[in-house]
Amino acid sequence: MRQEQIWDDEAARLYDTPGVGMFAPEVLTPTVDRLAEFAGGGRALEFAVGTGRVAVPLAERGVPVSGIELSTAMIERLRDKVDETVIPVVVGDMATTRVPGEFQVVYLVYNTIANLLTQAEQVACFRNAARHLGARGRFVVELWVPELRALPPGRTAVVWRSEPGYTGLDTYDVVGQQVVSHHLRFEPEGGDTARVRRSPHRYVWPAELDLMAQLAGMTLESRHADWSRGEFTADSPSHVSVYRMAETL
């Protein structure tokens, strides 16, 4: 299934959860704070801008934000919040689509680079970011760390969330470096009937991201466990990695 089919009208409707989850202030505020710092008065470009979870509050800080987005359903939800003059969006994929102008920061949040299902596409994404960056620009990637240590021998699935009315699990193909996320929502809550949505991803190790950056002419500047600059350790479930155009270091 193509990504634009996965991120359809229903997915766009379910994506926004104002005030909770990814939209909780304790999650969103540090993200916007740091990206505004990186923009430093310049322009920002979000790959896979979606419904504007990050782009809208970043624009409200006075940062000029543009976006690239493949899903027209997600763009329609964004347009319910702001118009094209506030956050212009180019329809297309983040590996090849160009946006006019030069940017101080290009960013990819909440595991979105894993939506590109091949290594070649992910490398192309880094190169596309580099094409958009100015001489002192940064590319910021937020990504989860594959939970392979949680897989018992011979098993291929990990349950990563279980709560009333919802179960989330990932199934891994460790040879092909692929993972499929399964979202089971029970209706009504507590019933025995569930609706299932699935999305495929290619997981990427931090060291592999660093090599992709090198191929695109960038160097790792910093890596933290979160947007608040927590220490990244072997037990961190995710990371925020910041890459800088190599010739500026």
C-alpha cells in the first residue's frame, strides 16, 4: 500500500488529538522551542508536514514555515487551521520534492523518515534536505530506536502499547529491516470487535542515519534522547539527531 493511501481521510481525522498524546504541551512545547532556536530568525521546512502539529505552533512563534506533504487528506486538515499564506505546502514526497528558496532548518519529526521503505529513498531524503539548506543550515531528525532487544528468540512481534480500547504492536522482518505497525481499536471500548490499521516502515539505526548524512555532505552535530536535550543512552527509546552541513563545522 502506498503512503498516500495509508494517510487517508480517516487517518487524518484520527491523527489530531488536541492536548493529549503527541499534542500534549509537555511533548509539543520542547519540540517547538528547539526548532525555533535552530531557525534563528530564518526559514524552516518540514518534511511530511501532516496536519501541522508542529508547523502551526512554530509559525505562531514567528518562524516562516513551509512544508512538503504527500497526503492531500492531511493537507486538508492543515488548511482547516491555517491557509496557504501562513504555511505554504508543496504536494509530493520528501525524498525528491523541492520547495523554492533556502532554509535555515529542515526537520522530520515523530519517526516520519521510516515511512520511506528503502535505504535508497532514505538516503535521497537526506540529500533532498541538503539541497534546501543554507550554508549554516541544520537537518533535524526525530526517530525511534528499533526494539529488537524486546524480541524473544523466535518471535517477530512486540506490543508497545496496551490500554482500554486500543492495542498497538509492531511485527519485524529483521532480515529486510522492515516493521509493520498494527493499530487495533476496539469499538465500543471493551468489546470483542476491533478495527485494524496497518502501516509499513523501514527502521534505521542511529549509526546508519549518520552514514546517510555523510553521503549528503552533513556531519552529526548532536544527538539527544528527546527535545529537552536528555542524554541519549543504550536504553533510550528514541532520539533527536541534528546534522549540520559538513563544510560549516
